[in-house]
Amino acid sequence: MTDPIENSTSPTPASSVLSAPAADARPAVRTALPSWLVPLGVLLLLAFGVAGFLMVQRMHALEDELHRRVRVVGEQAAEATRASEQEAAGIASYGTRLGNQEAQLAELRARIEAYEYLADDLVRSYDERVLAEVEHALVLGQQQLQLAGDAKLALSALSGAEAQLARADTGRYLSLRRAMANDMERLRRAPMADLAGQALRIDTLLAAIDSLPLAFERSPGKPAPAESREQASLTLPERLVRDVWDEVRALVRIERLDRPDPALLAPASSFFLRENLKLRLVNARIALLQRNGAIWREDTRLAREWVERYFDGNARQTENVLLTLRQLASVDPGEPLPGLSESMSALAQLKQARQRVPTVREGAR
């Protein structure tokens, strides 16, 4: 290196002298920069270094935060995946349970339909039994009216049937109950004559027909026996004479006949006479129970004429029969009793309507 001091003391050429001001001017320009620029530059460098360091730290922190969040998101994703798998498994299990419940529901529905069919069948059987009992009561009441002419027994039968319908009725038997109520009201308004007692008297006559003596079979009357006191007072010869005299008197009998020509009947004809008389009395009883006054009076009159003509009027049994026939002839059967036609018609319509209802349910097949 060259020493500047030595360079300054050595002689320089003119060219060097001429270029010296220019060479000296450049250091002067360099020394003209402010003195605070260097510290400022240093401070800037330090600031940039600190900023870079802080930025790097911040970037590391952000990177760590990003890694942490990525890890958390990964964990959440894994948890969500597990949850979705569990949910998928739960959905599959729920689908299985739902299928089982649907199968159980179908089985339960089938059982309910079967129970409904059984209940309908039970109700139908109960209704049929009730209708059969009501029909039996109506037929019994109709027979009592036609054969016995007893309105009380018919009313009792109808009342029992109506009470049974009232216990089992839910509105299905309203028309039948209304018809039965109308028939019972007509029977209550009908006159309640003692026809059953008169029918029993005719039955007594029927039993006495076979024992009535015929007119041509009447035997001569025997003299009345002597009193026991008179016989006790007679001696033995007197009693013998009296007995002989009674026997002699019995050989000849003079008797007055009310009818000059008592009917002479053969045994077979007498049998048919008694049977025809019985049939006439039975016909009179039927007319009495039916409250047919014309036939009743005609049959009792003919029966009385037959008894008076063909049977012994002096017999005690014949007198009793004639007295009973005269008393029966004075009985007025009254008006015919109303029937149960309205109730029977309502019952037939109800049974026909129930037969049109189908008994098989589709769900019970």
C-alpha cells in the first residue's frame, strides 16, 4: 500500500495537479452524508430483523395453530365418522325393529279382525237365540189365543218376550217391540171372559157322555123298598106274603113315555152317537175359545137336543148334563180376540233382514 502522506509530499505532474480538485471533490461528497443515516439504517435493519423474527414466530404459531386445528378437525371428522357409523348401525337396527313391529302389527291386526269376527258371530248367535225364544213365546201366545182363548196367558208370554228384548236391545229390535206393544194393548182392551172355566165344564161333559144311559135301555122302575121300621114290625108270615106280592106286581108295569118313539139304536150306532155328541161338544168348545157366538149357540143347542132325544131323561146323570148344557147356552163368548199377526209379521221381517247381512268378513279369511 502507498502511504498517503508520502503521496502528498512527493511532487506531482501538472496533469495530476489539474485532476486533483476532482479527486478531492469525491471524498468531500461522501463526507457530506448526514451522520444520522447510519444509525437509522441500523435501526431499520434491526426493526426489519425483529419484524422478520416476529413474523417467523407468528408463522410458526400460525402453523402450530393450523396443525392443531387440522388435528381437531381430523378428530372431529373421525368422531363424526364413528357417529355416522353408529347412526347407520342404529338406523339398520331401527329398520329391523320397525320390520318386526310391522310384522307384529300385522299379526295383531289379524287377531283383532278374528276377534271382531268371533264377536260378530257371538252377537249373531245371541241375537238368533233371542229371536228364537221370542218366536217361541209368540207362537205360544198365538196358540193360547186360538186354542184356549186365554188372553191372560198370551199377555204373559208377550210380556216375558218383550222384557227379554228390552234386556238385549240396542235399537235392533225396535220395530218388533213396537209391534208387540200394539198387540199387547189390543189384548188388554179385549173383554176378559172366563172362557177357560166354561171349557173345563165342557170337558166334564165329554167325560160323562160314555156313562149316559140310552132311552131305549131304560129298565122298569122297581118299587121302593119298605122301611126298615115297618119290616121290623111285621111277622115272618106277613113278610113272606109281602115279598110274594112285590114279585107279582113286578110282573106287570105300566109306564108313561114322554117320547112315543125312543130311538132304537144298534150297539155300533150307539157308539157313533156318543162319538158324534163328543165331536159336537168339542166343536162348541173351539167356537167358545174363538169367541164365535153363532157356532157356539148352535152346537150347544144340537147337543142338548141329542141328549134329550136319545138318552134317558129320568137318569140323574142325564139331568145333570142337560142342566149344564142349558147353563152353557146362556154364556156369551163375546167378540173374537185379536191375534198376534203384527208381531209375527215384524219378527219375520227382522229375521229376513238379518239373513241378508253377510256373515264372513274379508280380514278373517
